Amino acid sequence: MKTIGICSDHAGFELKEYVRGWLEVKGWEYKDFGTYTTESCDYADFAHPLALAVEAGECYPGIAICGSGEGISMTLNKHQGIRAALCWTAEIAHLARQHNDANVLVMPGRFISTEEADMIMREFFSTEFEGGRHQKRIDKMPVG
């Protein structure tokens, strides 16, 4: 597995810290694009560098977290090579990988527990893209 890119804003910082520990326990390398504190900040300042790293092949996949997951997801998906999926449950994470070949997992830091995050990440990382009819749909997404 490549180096996993992670980022969050202040509202997702505590869950990002949990994610860092989760990755370390597994022995998986990661690059942390910030933020590094709970001080108020703008998610775009961290989402754009993560997206650029995933697009450049420096990191794969990415994990991003903000309060609701919405803002950081919208920002990531402005990048044409990004398929960021906001996942509130393990089932959504499974389908995001299986059907959409999601390359960034987005989680809502204010709305899920660490136990839920654990299940979501386990599902995201263990699910392969199915291809086939789903690949045809992916091919219709513009790439910069």
C-alpha cells in the first residue's frame, strides 16, 4: 500500500488523531497534511494539498475529516482526479469503494464515534473496486 494521506480541519482534528493511531497500529505509512490543532481553521487549506498529493500519486488513498464531512468533501471533489466519498457507515464505505472506486474517504468528525470510524476504515480499506459496469461510469467522470 502507498503512503496514505490524511487531513482535517479543527472540527475533525480529534478524529484525525484517532486515525493516525489506527494507521500506526497497522504499521501503515501516512502523510499528515494538517491541521495540527483544534484552533479554528479552514478545511480547504488542508484538503487542496491532500487532493494534489493523491492526484500526483504521492499518496493513495486519502482520508479527510471535518465537522460534517460536507465542506471538505466538496473541496476535494473540485479536483478532477479525486473521488471523495462522505461515509457515515461501513456500508456506505463499502459501496463507495466497490462501485465508485473512491480514492478519498471522508468522515464527519462531529457525528461518528471512534468505533464507527474503525468500522468505516476497515470496510474502506478491505473493499476492492468491482470494475465492469462501474468502470464505464467512472470513465464518464472528467479527469484534468
